[in-house]
Amino acid sequence: MAQHSPSCLSRKNLKYMHSAYPNLATEEHRRKDLREVVPVIPADCFFGNGLLPDLRPGINVKLWQNSSRQLLQHEDEVLAVWPRIIDEIIEASGVDRSEATLTFECNPSGIIHWYSRNNHSRPDCVGRLSSASGDFYERQWTDVAVPGEFKKANTLDGLRDDTTKVIRSMRHIMREDPRRRFVFGFTIEQCQMRLWLVSRSDVLVSFAIDVHKHHRRVIEFFLR
């Protein structure tokens, strides 16, 4: 689902891999680096106007503003726009809502319940199974398919906090339902979105994508 490669290599591993390269001539190193660093794109891209087409009227990502004004608002109030954004994406896509398998809900203060133990986890957003019964405050982890975490500002501490929370939520889902082989999740720090995948053996995350500049990826994620 993510456009970019998973960020799963440490600096130490990269250094080791670099030292393992064969000792080739300098010119060959330069050609190799050029092939890796410079992306290859179709020639048609050089002859177009370089502008992306306008978004369809029904899709309004501007609801999520990159504004310092949000920092003064309560987190619940700021994040409340995301279900509306997702609903408009679905409506503009022409997808039949009766066929939708998930309903996205945001309430950072709401607790999701466990069958097996007491729990006080409060994910900022969840993609809840449309077939799940009960109201918002009766949610169970077995009803959740996609957890999400948000931060109003894009900071390193915020990213670390979101990372801890989204992995914890995905772990809860896998623990409560042994039939689940993997779980998708997402985090958004201001306008920087990352996609997550947790399986029974691996944890992967995408590089950050800007929800304004890479809106097509954001739309594709929520439509899937």
C-alpha cells in the first residue's frame, strides 16, 4: 500500500553492507551510485506540463490544514475532521457504501475493550468492521481492523509516541484474534503519514508521505 520501501535498515547494517561491496574502480562506483540515486521515469514525463490534474470536487483534503492554529485546539476537536475526510473520499469515489467493510471513527478519549484482560488503550482512530454490533463505546479489539494515531504537530517525540501506540494497538488486535495473520495501521504527525504492517513475524513501516502532496496514496489507502 505504501509507495516507498519499508524503513527497516539501521545505520549499522547499511555501513556493514557498504563495506561488503566489491572493491571496484572509482568510475564503476560512480555509475552504480547514479543508477541507485537517480530514479528512472518514462520519457513522456519530460513532454508534459508537469502539473497534476485537479482533485475531484468531492475530495477536500484541505479540511486537514497545515496550520499553527490547530496547536491551540483540543486534540479531539482537531482530529474530528478525519472521519469527514474519509467519508468524502468514499462518496467521491462512487463506491457503494453498502459494500464498505469498514467505518472509520475518531475519538482519542474512547477506550476499546478486551475479552481477556483489563485495558485502557485509547487509539485516536480505528477502522471498525461494519458488521460489528454495539455503539462506539462498546467497541472490542476484535471489531477493529485498522488502528491509527495522530499528532497535531510533527515532532520527533510525537512520532515516537505514535509509533509506540500504533504498534501496541496492532499487537492487541493480533492477540485477541489468533486467526489474524497481519494488521495494517497508520500514523499521521501533522501532515506526515506513515503506513504500518504488523504480522506474526515482522513489523514494517513506510517512509513518510505528505497528505497534501501525495493525496493519491492517502485516498488509495482509505479506499482499500
